[in-house]
Amino acid sequence: MAETRPLQQVAAGRAPEFLLDAYRGMQTIRMFESQVLQLSRGDAPEVVGSVHLCAGQEAIPVGALAALRPDDRVVATYRGHGWALESGITADELMAEICHREAGINGGRAGSPYVTAPQRRFIGENSIVGAGGPIACGVALAAQVQGSGRVAIVSFGDGAMSQGALHEALVFAAARDLPVIFVCENNGWSELTPTAKIARIERLGRRSLGYGIEGVTVDGCDAVAVRDAVARAAERARDGKGPSLIECKTVRLWGHYNRDIEHYRPLSDKKNAAERDPIARLRASLIDSNGCSAGEINAIDAAVAAEMDAVVRRCLAMPKPDPATARDHNYAPRASVVSSGTEISEQEMTTAQAINRALRDELAMNPATLVYGEDVGHAGGIFGVSRDLQKTFGEKRVFDTPIAESAILGSAVGAAMEGMRPIVEIMWGDFMLVALDSIINQAANVRYLTRGQFGAPMVVRTQQGATPGSCAQHSQCLEALLAHIPGLKVGLPSTPQDAYSMLRAAAQDPDPCILFEARALYQTPGTVTLGGAIESACGAKMRREGKDLVIISWGATVHDALSAARSLSERGHDVGVLDLRWLSPLDDDAIAAAVVSCGRVLVVHEANQTMGFGAEVVTRIAERLSTHLKSPVRRLGTPDTRIPASPVLQTALLPRAPAIVTAALSMLEPAVNTRRTQ
């Protein structure tokens, strides 16, 4: 395996010592991959599922890692076993992971294409094409803010150059002058399609011109050429000159995945690839031009082969994971209550002002806190929620981003993994849909894959809900979508106090939190208690006690529920309102207490009724609390329709107080309701 050397030594030229180390590292990767391929074959393979092997591309990780410092960070494509080995993951740990053994670096949770080991500087592979780019930006952002001098390097295939997330990452990195090196491993194939049929330029490295960053194309089959290009890019990055794009022209000797019979691939292409085999080329160079004997090279081959055989034997003797642990580490253990460090005081403020104060307090309390998103810095956000924060805390900690949701969210994942506490804003909840990968496939997986060793403690603020004039792309309620995902925490504040308290709780939480703010409530005033202990990111609140019926709701609809409860009290009905606040984790105890005390439950939410989160609440009550019910649980949501911009049409659809009163009366006065409908 290639030895990491200081930059001044790396740039010294074609020293035989480096070439021998490079040969050993490349042969280790090749023989490792060969063993994996064999283990994936047969009627009872030890390696199950698809595996993407890097035969032909070994010179790239070997050369690149030789040019970097031991503390630089690595993000790799799913064809990343070579990068993992060069980053410091042992062959035993990696083979055990690929064979899904307990001793694997991720305990069998990652398998072949998603290996991650931040403790070894290997932020990880990514099985989502192009998704590593935004994460690498976050890693580089953390290095920049922390002043560590580290750089991040991210590898991806030529097919990924068509991915929007990678484009956003390049834009984001250029805008912030981030110390990140983008490495395109161009083997000529976008999975099963020739890249030449997709890209209209021969050199993908030239795309760097469009981003205003340094770009170069090198021979990816030459470890020295890769080493020197990465060394120059790293030096530029450490000097504050921003990102670079390195295209490494390489070959794919085997199929796209382990069971690929390559029926689509011309024999001439396979022959050309074999002729460029980087290991064969380096072997010939060592013997012909660098004074090495065939015996010396053969001895390296024999030693590596023996070690890889031993790796396989040790791996197959390892136990498989304990099934009892399959559900462990979706979330961190519940955090203890944290002191804000300030005395308790009370102030009258709107919801928007309460959020601003929470952001301000977190920035003041924790130097690792970052606040960023579209227009949140200089302008203070389109709703004024982050106004004046940049003036107080500076552009390094509160800043504007390109209009690039994938880059915003993905960078938050990378920054959070590197010790920062990002609070990012997605301007409208609907816009989150263009970048869900960063939340669902990235942030939510970190703790589970690392078996609790690492997390992605980030906060995503966004707003949602219908208001007069908001169209169908600016009014959706998406809380059920994200509450469905293990690993995420999802909250919806309904008061200025909760807007403040829940944001501070989320900012201190060790897991990724999504806060859906109600745009309609930004100007709602209230008394807010500041300072004191910071609550945990969990727990419902009983907004109104009642013994006849309880309305369970969350977000903006809580106010309609309270209005309905007051109207119902005028008819002699004692109606309570339970505000769930956090849908994940869901406060089952509070729901149970409300059901037991009332026996009648109406669940109300603004989201579409079918498959809205209310269905989950109703089901839990039916499964666990049915013996306490005096009547069937009912739910009320927006009909299954798109949301119109017209206020008149919106009023006809949304579950406002009059509709809630009618639904409640059908449960409280069923006989009266029946006579009215006859």
C-alpha cells in the first residue's frame, strides 16, 4: 500500500522507491478485488448482491493518496474499494464488510458500495451517483472554517458528470473557494453506456472552465501523473485558491458490476483497456527503466497474493452479525438537558423574531454553528427570519449560497460529520424535493452505518403550508414524507415559544432534525421565555385540557383546533387540544394519556388526508388503545387534491375551524348530526 509522504517529497519525481510502493499498493487493490469477485460467484456466494470493482483504476487512489496529508479527507465513488484501502481501512476490515461479517468496518451494514470510516479519514463511498460531491464540499467547508489546512478529495465516474448534484457541488465549491479536489475517474463508460455517446467534449476536465476553477486531464493509469496533479491541486487548495477538477483518463478492465457479462461492450474496447492496464505498464517500467528485476517484482506479487489468501481465510472464519442488533443506532441515545448559559427572561415577539433569536443564541453559544442558505446572509432571508445575523457573526459563519438545494443539504451532511453544527435553510418546503437524496440517503444513514460512532447533527429549516396566493409548488405539507425515514427527527412548531425552543433543541441534538415552520404563523406574536435549560428534541404539549373529546394536531392547524374547541365549549362540550410538535420521535405517552382521558379522538392536519401523518396516529391508537375508545377515531385533512392559489378555492379545501367543529360534532352529537343529514 502506498505510503503517504510530505508534499515536498512527493513532488521529487519518479523515484523507484515510490514506484515500488505504488506497484505494491496497486497490486494489493487488484488482488483484493479479484478475491471479492471470486467470492461473489457460485451457487452459495459469500459476497451477495451487486459489487462494483475497480480493476484498471488502481493508480488513481494510490497516486492521489500519496500526495495528501494523513489528515486530509476522502469521499469516494461506489467503485471505491481502492480508495478505502489507501485511506487506511485494513484489507481484513474491508473484506469482512463486503462479506457482511460482524468484524466489518461497518458491521455488515454498508456492504460493498457504501463503506464509511470517518475515523480513518474515509468519509465514505456513496452508492448514489454524484452524491459525494456536495458532502465533500461540506467537509472542505468545515476545514476552511476550522482553519485546519485540510483538503477534501472526492472521486466519481465520468457518468456522474451528468448529475445535477455534482454540478451544484462544483458551483458551491467555486463560490466559497473551498479546499476540495474533484477527481473524475473517466473509464469511458457511464455504467453500460459509452460516455462518448453522452458527452460532446472529449476532455471532461475542460468543464472546469465553466465554473471558473482549475482543471486538468491526466493519465489515470499512471500513479505518478495522478500524484503530481493531486499534489498541485492540494497546494492550491491550502493556499486558499479554491477547488480543482482533475480528470483521470483510465480503463475499466472488468464489467460495471460483478455479474455484468458485458454483452454491450465491443471486444476492441476490452482489448484496448487491457493494453493500458496500469499494473502491467508499471511492472514493465520498473523492470525496463528503473533497475528492478523480474524476481523482485514477482516476490511482491507472491507476497500480496499470500496476504490476500490469508485475508479471505480470516474473513470466512468470522461470525456474521447478531440479528438482535439490526435495529440499533438509528438515533443517538437521548441527549441530556443542556444549559443555555444565560439567565431566564421573557419577551414579547413574533414567531419570525423568535426563530431569529434562537439562531442568534446558537451562534453565540457554539462557535461550530453555521447558518447558511439562499439569501439568508446579506438580505436576511425572504421572510426576514435571519436578518442582521451576518452583521453580528460575519460572512464566515452566516452566508449566502448558490441556488443549489443539493449542495446546501449535502454540504451540511459533510460539515456535520466534521464537527460543525450547520443550520441550513431551504426557502420553501417544496424545494426540498429536488434534493431529498442528501437528507434521506445521506444524513439519515450516517449514525446507522457507523454503528453510533458518528452522526450528522444538522438542522434543516424550511416553511410550508398554504397561504393566500401560494401555488401548488409553494404550499405542500410534506411532514409525513420525512417522518417516515428512520434516522431523522421532524418537528413543527405552532407558537413563538416552540419556534424558539424547538430550534434550540434541534441545534443541540446529535441527529439530523427537520423543522417545518408555518409561513402563516411568522407574524403571530406571543410571550417567549428565553435562556435557562434547552429542552430535548421530543415531546408533545397539551394546549387545552378537555374530557369529552381531544383534537390531535400539529403546526398551523393547532390554532384552528383551538378556535374550534372554543366554539364547541359554547355548545357545552369540553374539548382538549394536543399539539404533537415532534412527529419523529412521536410522543406515544402523550397520545395515550389524551385518549384515555377523553375516549374520543379527532386527528386534524393540513396535509392531504390520504397517507398523511394522521393515518399513523389513528393506526397507533387503534392498535394500542382501542379499549379506551368511546367512538371510532376520525381524521380530518385537506382533500386529496393539489392546492390552488385562489384564496376562495383554498378556503373550500383547508381544514379550518368551521370544518373541525362540524367533524367534532359528528362525534359528540351523533344523533343530532344524523337527523340533520336525513
